[in-house]
Amino acid sequence: MSTHPIPQHRAYTWQDPRPTAEAIGQMSGLEVLQGIGKGTLPTPPALDTLAIDPVEVGPGRTVFELTPAGWHYNALGTVHGGVLATLADNAMGASVYSQLPAGTGYTTQGLNITFLRPVTVDTGRIRCEGTAVHVGRRSAYATATVTDPTGRLLAHATTTCLIFPADGRQPARTREQAAQGTSPTV
């Protein structure tokens, strides 16, 4: 074991995400995601930061991939669970977003992930498939699987997403909710 680790360096670039955010009002979620895939809209900077690649998008289904690198590691010498959770969160969220009309946004409300095997640089390129199970007016539910190049399951995740108007308005409260001082439920 070395007492003087060799410093590592990583540099990357990203694009201004504002054109993508502005497109949400005019394009459906599927159209936005297709624009990102074709390069006509900027990739979200979080994907560039972790080197997550969107590789497939269709109605209710997306695939993202990641090649594990040393800078993804935790102190134990495996890919940090937060990196895998971010990979799954992007795939699940995008699968939901691919079903939404123009002017509609979403955010992760809850995320659950179960890790089944450690991931290292020796694992090779990993694939995360997100599937929208249910997309309603105010909430959505999706799942994701993370697999290695041989198809072995590395992790499984589920999410609940809150759906809202992209202009930031909250769903209207009913008279009962207003009287009780509560917010709309999803």
C-alpha cells in the first residue's frame, strides 16, 4: 500500500442547459429526449459530470450507459452507490418524461435502489434500462435495471415522480384542502 498516492486529474466540458429547459414549453418529453440524443439540444450537465450516456429513448422506455472509472469509486474500491443511483434515477425519470406532453415537468419524489453486486472498472460498460410503469396526471411510477455486459443484474431501482406544469405552478388545491391548510396529494 502506497503512503503517497499519485494525484489524479479529470477535466470535462458541458453545455449551457438553458436551451433544453426552454424547449420544455414547446416540445413533448419524448421530443426533448430525442433532441438530446441527436445533439440538437444540450445534454444535462449532470450526465456529463458522471459520463453517463443516453443511448436509447422511446415512449416509456430509456437506456443509459456508463463505463466505470476510478473517479467513480468510493473508499472501498467500488463504484459509489450514489453514481449508480444517479444512473438509475436518470433512466427512470427519462422514461416517465418520455410520456409527458409539452409544458409538463417532473421531479423525483422518491427513489429506492437495491445493489446486488459490486461494480468496478473490471465490470465493463454497464447498462441501465428505465421503464415507466404508470404515468398519471400528478404522479408516475417507474423501474430500472442495471446490468453488466453479460446481462447479469447489478442493481434494481424504483421511483415515484411528481408531475407538474413546467411553468412551476402547483396543482390547484381543492376547497377542502384550502380549508384544512393542506396541499394537493399526488
